[in-house]
Amino acid sequence: MNETPVQGLLARVGLGIGLAALALLVLVMGIWGALLLALAGPGNEIVRAALVVALCLASVAILIAVFIRRWRWRAMGAFAVLCAAVIAFWTSIEPTNERDWQPDVAVLPYATFAGDLVTVHNIRNFDYRSESDYTVAYYDKTFDLRELRSVDIVTDERDVIRLRTNYRRDPPEDVYVYRVRGSLEAARRLFMQYMEQMDALRTQPEFYNTLTTNCTTNIWMNARVNPGHPPLSWKILASGYVPEYMYEQGRLEDMGLSFDELQRRAHVNARAKAADTAPDFSRRIRAWSE
């Protein structure tokens, strides 16, 4: 059957789109692979640089060959080999605590347990003059599970919140503090789950993953220790929607407010700036909800 002009045009358009998509895939894989080797390649700088250059040249060669008909299938085969090699290297990288960490994340916290008493060691409490200029300081604190009334962050709020509200400028950050609704028993189970996970990271380090193992997905994973925990939702992966999702699930103390009004009141930047180094910092940033 003879091909009509319309069919020929559609075939050429389809081929063009397919080649453009393949070229984009080669470009993305080449950039990702080069960055991967640059950051996690062999310790010898010369070898690492040589591998990065070789991968970049191979990616460019494949990218050119994709658009040459007689080389196209060979280019696709070479690209498959390149992908397999990069992915194999990526999956071979093991998490470790022995790296050249920035000073603000260089010390691991850990917990010790004695009945109802849990002592958290190395709680960060830096004295900031700017986001990058600070005096390093840590302290230990013992918590009695029998006296636990709420669960927030295991880090000093004057550190983690003041850093974001008073010192980070590029970009500026908005901080919200919500009260979670739940029983004291559920709060204690969640607290212990966090303590055990934190302690395990000393001997079994894990990777942070922006998509699958981040701040909000870890909250959801740890919350599974309690029955009736919120179901998994895309709003947990898109972390900016987590407060709204918790509100929809009836997990926030809302005081009968709409979510927009609750969010407005929960915004603590102004109160944190005013409280600054005050010893009752935590109480003052929560004054609206008392």
C-alpha cells in the first residue's frame, strides 16, 4: 500500500518527536551521571575528573549519533550500556556517617533509655549571628515519658526555628507551628519511634532522598506506629500540602477555624523575631494558641 502524504508527514513528525525525547533522555542521563561521578566517584581527583570527562564525551557522541540514521541503533545500544553502568554505580553507593560534613550537621544525636526516662544527647543549640556564622553548642536532655504532654522536634526550637525565621534570607522561609490532635499514648509511641530511629542511624546510616525519604515522608513512616494513622497521600510527597492534609484528616487542633485562618495564626515568623533569645521562646511563639 502506498503511503499518502499525510501519513508520511505524521511518520516524520512522530520520528522527530521520538528522537527529541531520546536526545533529552541522553542529555539528562549524561548530566546526572557526570554530577554523580563528580560528587561520589573515586577518591583520586585525577581519576574522578577523567571519568567525568569520558562520560560527558560519550554522552555527546551518543547524542550526535542518535540523529544519524546509520548510527542510530548503535547509539541506542551504547546509551543502554551507559545507563546500566551509571545505575549500577549509583546503586553500589552505601550510606555512611564518615563524610566531610558541614559543622551544623557534623554531630549525630543519639538516645539512651532507662525505663520511662529517655536522654537525648547532642541536641543542637547554636548561637547564630547569621545563617553561616554561629557558635557551635550542644546539650543533653532527659525526658520522662510519664510527663510527656506533646511531641514537637527533637532539636532546640531556638535553634531550628530561629535559624529559619531570624537568619535565613536567601530565600526567606515561612515557619508554621501547629498543634497535633491525638492521645498522650499515641504521642509517647511516636516519640519513642523517633528516638529509636534516631539512635539506629548511628550504626545503620540511611540516605536522605528528596522524594521518598524526606522530612514529611519520615513523619508518615514513623506515625504508622499508631493505629489509625493518616493514609498515604500525594500531599505527603508534596510536602507543602502536609498541614492542609492533616487538617482535612482532623489531626490538627483547629479551634473551629478554617484552614486558611489556622495557617495565618500558626505563622510564627514575627513572634520568633520578637522573642529572639528569650528563655521562654517556645511559649512565646505559641502564644496565639494558648
